Amino acid sequence: MLTVNYITRPWFLDISVEFIKEFKKKVNLTVIMVVSPETANYLGISAADAKTYLDKELPLDEVLKGETGNRLRPYFEGANVICKFEQHKESSYKNALGWMRLLRKYKILKADFNIIENLSLADWYFLLRLRRKKIFYIIHDPKQHTGEEKSRVEIIKKLYFPYIQKFITYSAYSTQEFKLHYPDYAAKVLTFKMPVFTLQNLNIKTPAKKAGTKKIVFFGRISPYKGVELFYDAATTLSKTNDQLTFIIAGKASDEYNPSFLTGNTYPNIDIRNRFIDLAELAEIMNDADLCVLPYFDATQSGVIMTCYAFNLPVLVSDCPGLLEYCIDKENFSFKNKDLQSLIHKMQNLVNNDALLEKNRQQISEYAVQNCSLSNSNLVLNQ
């Protein structure tokens, strides 16, 4: 049986655990989770506890706590999982010392191959030691979103891409964009199919809504490219003619992005939650919603879609190719990108059509039972 290392970070947990759950059955798997106090909450670890673990390398079972730990263990059971704790934006010296300790303690460099999810220049020492080994790299966004910087990606491309044997994307559109932006590596790319994020669903029961009411939600980090201002404009328009609709904008705004509605909203049926949304609140929102809207201006794929599908929640998307790929009913559940009237029309049509929403829920259930992670595992092992 092959021995494989999987190096990832907590913010990829919702998608990485789906792959790990299947892949660990086929290989001797070691998972290295790079954790900081800022990301420890994804594992159910408080920032205060994470600070006591700083500059340590600990088995996951020693740090998992509470309900999150109970949910995570089945995904990792059978794999060797190590948490490498470090301060976010750690100094190169302390970061290198941590990798030195980890490499001495575990036989990381003797693996048959390595899968890395997101390269970081801060891990220069580890990447230097690993560069002559077989490496597969999961690249979630082959091009930068609107309003994001390119410098880090360009540096990594120049320094490390030549050492990578295979690149992995999570959509056909992402693969197309990768080949366009990195033609020198076009022959090295594999395309995974995105799984439903089952870890996200806490299965929390919510009180029944009042008859005739509908809830529409925007969920995710509030960033320039996600079109949340378009969603807000559609919500204000629909609010004027339908008092049975409630709108929720849930997610923390990106640094230096401060659209006026975050503090200036005057509509009582538009609920702005500009904060980090934990899993309990996410479950409350998703279980109570009738529709999620993703009005992104650009996207290669979206984990929010797979989060919604975990709750069997229909999703209306802009017609970005990366979103359309995972839209089951493109005719009824997509609208013209950046077009307010198109968005309003589709939202109105869906909230007035319970049969269409129910049919889409059935389609989501059919997608969810596919074992995408098993197919993805086989794709890697067949290389």
C-alpha cells in the first residue's frame, strides 16, 4: 500500500475531509494540518488553547475537543493526523524550526508522494526539503478574484511550480483557466469533482416559519467579487412589494471592503450579520432558508454551493462558468451576471414556485449520494 502525505490548513477543512475520508481507505495516509490561533476554531479549538500549543506538533486526537471533535473523528479515523501549530504570518526562522522538528519526528520525506493544498511561502524550509519528491498540488483558484493581489501567486509559480508533478482543480472551468494562465503546465492538470460538504450540517432543528413566509440568504465572506451589493439592491426592491420575504446577509466583510449597507441598512426584513458565522449559526440559517443566492461577478467554483447542498438548500447563481458547473437546473437557478433585473426576476420566480424549489431539492439529494471523493481518490491513484 502506498504511503502518502496530505498537507492542508483548517480553512480547507470542509472539502479536504471529504477527500481524506475516502483516500485513507486506499493508502497509508499522514495528514499534516498547519494550524494557527486564527484558524483553530475550524477544529473546535479556542484561540486561547491554540496559543498554548504554539510551536508544537501534536496528534490531532490530543487537541480535538467537544462536538467538533466528535464530528471530525470519523473522517480522519485510520489516518495519522498531525497538527503543526504556528503563529499566523510566523517568522521564517520559527516556521523552519517547526518543520525541522516535525520532519525529525515523523517519516514525512519517505512517503511515495505528497498532496499539498495551498502553497505558502512561509513554509519555505519544508517546500525546499520536499521539492525533489513527487508532489500533487490542489489549486483552488488558478486566477485571482476581483480586488485580490497577484504577487504571492506569481512568486510561488516562478519558484515552485516547476517541481510539481500534477496540479488538481475542483472544476472543469478551473482547469480551463489554469491551462490558460499556466500553459507550461497544461499537461499536468487533473480535475476533481466537488463533493457535498457533509461536515457542515449539524442537523439542528429550527422552529417552523410562519405560513407564506420565505427566507433568502447570502452566505460567505463579503468581498468585492461576490456581488453582495447587487443582492442587497435586489432585496430592497423585493421588500417594497412583498412583506413576506426576509433576507439575510451573513458573513464577515473583507478587510478594507465596507459597502454602505453594512452599517446603513434601514430595512427591517433585511438582516445583516457582518461577522464570522460559526457552524451552529450556519445550521440555523441554512435549515431555515428557502433559497441561497450567489451573485458572484467571477468564480472558478464555490464551496458555498456544496455547503448549501449539505442542507438540501436550493441555490440561485450568477452565470459565471465556475458556478454554472455545479448548478443542477441552469434554466431556473441562474441569472445574468451583474444584471439586477435578471436577479430580481429569478428570485421572484423561485419564491413564488414551491414545486420548482422542491424539485431542485430532489435533484440536490441525487447529487449528494454520488461518491465524488471516491472518484477523486481513484483519479489520483491512477496517475
